Amino acid sequence: MGTTKGVGRLSLIVGALGMIMLAGCGGGSSESTGTSQAGGASDAGAGQIGDANAGGDAAAANDASDANASAPTCTSGMTWMYGDHGSSQMNPGRACIACHSTHDGPPLTIAGTIYPTAHEPDLCDGANGANGARVVITGADGQTLTLTPNAAGNFDTGEPVKLPFTAKITFMGRERAMTAMQTTGDCNSCHTQGGANSAPGRIQLP
């Protein structure tokens, strides 16, 4: 009888441990189920499930699912180090028109910087237009202006542009277009490292 009671107790303990382990795996199972059911949108679904079940871990899940949530890095490895020294390659990433108007620089109507990724830091060189990247601006009057980024990724023009305008980036047969018409040509004022005024971050190659 003593042996039977001992086995019975051992079975109860093993059974209880099994229930605890099963409960501990529940969150992971839910996320996996969400991933398989949601297809292309699976990451968002998994992130939402994580919000409900995992607390702080959910933010990491959401960030991992966002292609633009990569850690800020200077892809080119080149940084502008000459302050406001006059050059078309100066201060990539910074708000060009605001700076020019404050420091009596040449007047510009459209200016900004193109980058290969969405969250590159100020002063980091962007995507060289020699690789075929172009900025296409279409004014409210239908007139089109095509700009070529320089070696630092900077593009600018002083040509008049009828407001509001649309903008898109073309590269290797692909394009990335803005979804709304714009009334300011100071592109980097919104396309900052983290993004401002609903911009997702930098002006990024398609």
C-alpha cells in the first residue's frame, strides 16, 4: 500500500507540473496561432496579442514586426563634419530651408535628403544619386521637376513650384510616393530621424 500511495503522489506532482508548464506556454501558443492565421499581417496580430498578454515585451514584438523600426545607423559610414561651411553636401538630414532662411543661405523651394533606411541620424550622408535615385516633384499646375541627389543624398532647387505639390522617389524601376499633397518644400523638417508630423522617418529609397 505504501508503494501505491507513493506512486499516486508522484503522479499528482507530475500532473501538476505539467499543468503549470502548459499554462506557461499559453502565450507563445497564442502568438504562433496568430502568426499562422494572419498571413502577411501576422506580425501586427502577434504584436496585439503580445500587448494583451506580455506587457513590456509587446513593444519589442511590435518593433520587430515593423520594417522601419530598425535601430538608427549611418549606413554610408560618412558624417558631415564641417558645420555650416558652404557646400551642396552640407548638413545632410537637417531642415535645409529653415537653416538657409535663418543664415542667409541661397533661397530654396524644395530641399531634403534621401536615405537607404528610415531612421538615419543627422549629418550622415544619404543615398548618392549616381546610383539612379531621383526625386520627382509635380506642382499643382502639373509641371514636373526631377532632382538628382548628390553624393551626400542631398537634393534641392530654387525653381518655383506651384503649391500644393506631390513628391515621389524613383529607383531601379521602383517608386515610393507621398500619400498627401504638400505645402512646404522643407522635406527634412518632417522627415527627421524619428519622423515628425506623421512622417514615418527619413525619405527612404523604394
